[in-house]
Amino acid sequence: MLVFQDAAAQRHDTGPHHPERAARLDAVADALASLDLAPRTLAGTRWSDPQETIAFISTLHEVGYIERFRWACLEGRPYLDVVDCAIGPASFDAAVAAAACALAAADAVMIGPGSSAFSAMRPPGHHAEADRAMGFCFFNNVALAAQRLIAAHAQARVAIVDFDVHHGNGTQHLFENRGDVLYISTHQHPATLYPGTGYEWERGRRGTPGEGRTLNIPLPPGSGHAEAIDAFDRLVLPALAAYRPQTILVSAGFDAEARDPLAGLRWTPTTYEAVAQRLADAAVKLAAGRIVTVLEGGYDTHALREGLARYLGAIRSRLND
């Protein structure tokens, strides 16, 4: 398993009381250390050049939005678009680096069968829309990784599985009229949680190749391990099998865990291990073992550390069997 990380992530300063804070990376570091996984930098990849990354970001995000974000940081503004998207002087560089690590991870799994990679970065990305920031997110990292697989590696079918407790509105909207990306999301029911999207009837834009390529699985507040595994076994895995993706991307949020302060699901570290086992097995059966994980949410640092360690350990173990 290749892990990509950049020091710029630590310099994204959201203030002392923001849930999406640099301390999350300490929990990530502990999880990686427990598995003897050492992060790689972007050195030696094309994504070590921020201008290369920004050019690729512009394939999904509007150029005007990218420049507006850059200038907001230079001018010392406290947030971009909405108050919860707090920024500091180094936030643009951090978001570019987060996108770059996701792109490097996508490239890395094309080395050969059974390759897995993890982008251990912040800020997260799955709420980011083409033209605006939302929900602590600025550039849609997992969507950019999917776009890279399609544009540079001739993949015709890419699947994104998103188990963050919040629905990935940005990812869904970026691909809802396309047939080359299957987006599957388990999340707390949108009637009870931000961002209020992700109902079952949101299936992709009608009359386009994307119709039927979105599968939303909202879970009632209080849902725990049993409900999560039932959703994967009954809905997620059959959808992947029917689509037969060439690579599986994972938006891995650890905020469905019972200790997380921002939501109301009751997952446990064992849940993340069981989910990882299922996704890794699906990758082996359908996608030559190629699986890319991109960090999203997770705001209780203990839950993040434990859930991530169990998740990554299960991915590595399953692919090495």
C-alpha cells in the first residue's frame, strides 16, 4: 500500500475551534505508524509541480472559482463562500496538495494488479462543487482521482464508494450526467444531517448517460454496525458487481463512528474493518485489486485513529492474501 502525504496539509489553519483541524493528521500518523506504513511525498511525480495540479483541477472546477480561492487566501479572508469553509494564508496551497496526493494515488495503482494507495490529506473534498466550497471542502479530491483514471489511463468505468456520514453532494453533482463513474454513498439520512442531499431517488440526471449511475443509501440516525453491513451486502456490493469497475475509489470518512461529534450514526472500528474487507474483495474480483482511498471526514481523533487503522489494515491484509 502506497501512502501519499504533503506537509502543506498541516498549514491549513482553520482556527482553534474548527472540527476540521490539523490535529486530525496526528491521528492519521498514529494509525499509519501502527501499521508500519510510511507516507511518501510527491517528489518524483508530476504532481510535485503545483501548476500541473492546478491545471488538472481546472478540468472539473471552474477557473474563476480556483482563482477566487487563491485570492481569498492572499487577501487574508477568514473563509471561502461559507463560514464553515475557514481558510488561512496557506489554505490554497494545502488544498492543491490534497488534490495532488489523490492524483498521485490514482496514478500509483496503475502500476500493476493488486495495487492500493491512500491519500492521507486534508482538507477533505467530497462536498466541493465545481464552482464553490462547501462543508470544509475546496477541491474534490476523489473526483479528480476518478477524472485522472479516465483521462490519462483510459478507464471506461470507475466506481466511487463514499462512506462518510455526510452525503458527498459535490462528487454526485460532478458526475451525475456521466456513465463512466458510478457513485455510491452510504450516509446519515439527509432529512437529519448536512448537506440535505442524497435521497434514494437521486439516481443521476435523467436522460443522460449518468441516469442510474448514482446509488444513495441513506441510513436513519442511530444506525450501527448491523445496518451498515446490511447496506453493503444487500446494495453496495451488488451494484459494484453489476457495474464491474476497473478501479474502486473510496471516499473514506470516519465520522459515522459513534464517538464523532457532528453526526448520529453508531458505527464502530469493527464496522470500518468489515467494510474494508468487502471493498478489497470486490476490488480483487472486479478491478484487478486496484483500490484508492482518499481521506474525507472524521472529527473525533480517537475514532479516526482506530477506524483508519482497522480499515487500512484490512485492505492490506485482503490484498496480500
